[in-house]
Amino acid sequence: MKKDINCPLCRNNNYSIFLKKKINQTDPTKLYGAANGIKNTQDLVKCKNCSLIYENPRLDEQLIIDGYVNSNEDGHDTQYHLRVKSFYKAISKIKDKLPKDPNILDIGSAGGAFIEASLKHGFKNVEGIEPSKHLYQRAIQRNLKMFNGDLKEFIKKNDKKFDLVCYWDVIEHLADPKKELELSKKILKDNGLILINFPDIGTIQAKIFGKNFWWIISVHLVHFTKKTMSKLLQLVGYKTIHVSRHWQYLEIGYLIEIAIRLNFIGAVTLNKLIPKFVKKIPIAYYASQTTILGRLN
């Protein structure tokens, strides 16, 4: 059963309707997971105080977490090598802003692609946190340092401090992003850094597609713009020091599969027409994702 919530950013309860759901789906294992995402299953509202767009009403936070823990993530991990390539290039953009050989914690690591990309850059002290049992096992098979759980559980079992904490395509999946970022401060060193990469609903692409924007799917509970994300960082105690677009590499066939799942017009036909060898070709693309780097004040 879904329940009404206040704005996850400013805690206000004054909003306008942004989008009404068309499909009644409440099974957490179908709604959530790194490889999941169903359109038209959410009621979205826009806060009249801070302009944040978020799901309301929404399932209980623990049900959402359980969905991620038990979801099947085979599809997500098929593009692992290209995710490593994407992260390697993304790290290159911010490397000069990091301390030498930083201690890095990646939260929501999936199969460990960011960790591997960091190791390729020569960073030695990199580890991750992943709630999905399935993806955690994939990371362990790759001999990557990974904790199965969430940040709250990690802190209970560790007293480590980090130079950089990362949330790559994670913050929008969280029921309470503000509470999560408050928690992140406990594991950062003085002047520590936080990196957040998120689907940006304020881009030109998002405005053109409007309520059909491809990132409006069941796994995304909160939709940030650069302005609302900067506001979140400011409220928690971080100063924004870097903002950039995030480009990724994925195979053409994989992107077409996503387009089919999201009911893009012509995607099924395109899938039939394109030869298999073409589908295996990786391409670089920008899909309205923004990377923000903040420093703890």
C-alpha cells in the first residue's frame, strides 16, 4: 500500500500534480532493481516550495529496499565492460580535483564497474556498497572489494574515513536522499568530496519529451535538476565545485532493448531491421545525466 509523503528535499507538503499513473503495479521485485524500470506506474508531484519532482504517494521505504535486494540483474551486468570504460573517462574529468591516491567509497556499485575503472586509474583504496545480492556476487567474483547492504549497515561495521564518496545513478532511487547524504558526512574526512551523478529532468532533452521523458520510470523516486541537486547539497553541508554532463558507452542493441521496454515509437521495428553485428557496436551517448562534485564545508 502506498502512502503520502512530504517533499524529500524541503519537507513541505504543498504540491501540484505532475503526472498521474496509468498502471497499478505494487510488486517491489518488478518495480525496483538496477535493470528494472516500468513507465506509468507512479503518481508524480512537484513541490510548490522548492520545485522538486517526486513520487507521491509511494511504497514504504523498506519494501523498496527489499525490491533491490531480491531483484534479478542479469541484464544490467551484460554491459559491464562498457560501464568500466564510461567510468574511466568520467574519472578523468575530475581526477585533478582529487587528492593523491584517495580512499574512495562507491555507494550502489552494482557489479563493480566504477571500482574497476578507479583501479585502472591507479587508485589503490577503492571499495563499494551494493544492496543487490545478485550484483554483489558478481563483484566478488571479479575480486573487487564490496559490502553487501546499505550505508547505514556499512557504518555499523566500519569506522573507516574516505576522501570521496560516490553515488553514480543512485540518489534518484533513494526514498530519502537528504537523510542519506547526512549519513555520508559521517564517513568523510575533513574537506571530503561527494560525487553525485543523476538523471537531470531540467535539461533541454527532458523539456522536449516532457512527461514522456525516458527517466520517468518506477525505479526513480525523485527527479532532480541541477538547481534542486545543488540545493540538496547546500542543505546538507556541501559546496558544489564541479558540474558536467555524463556520457556513457553502451551497445546499440542494448540501447534498443531499453527503448523497447520504454515503449519508444519505432524501437521494435528498428530491432528487427538492424543486423546482429551492428547491435554489438558500442556508441557514446548523452542521455540527460549530470555529474556534480561537492566538498564538505
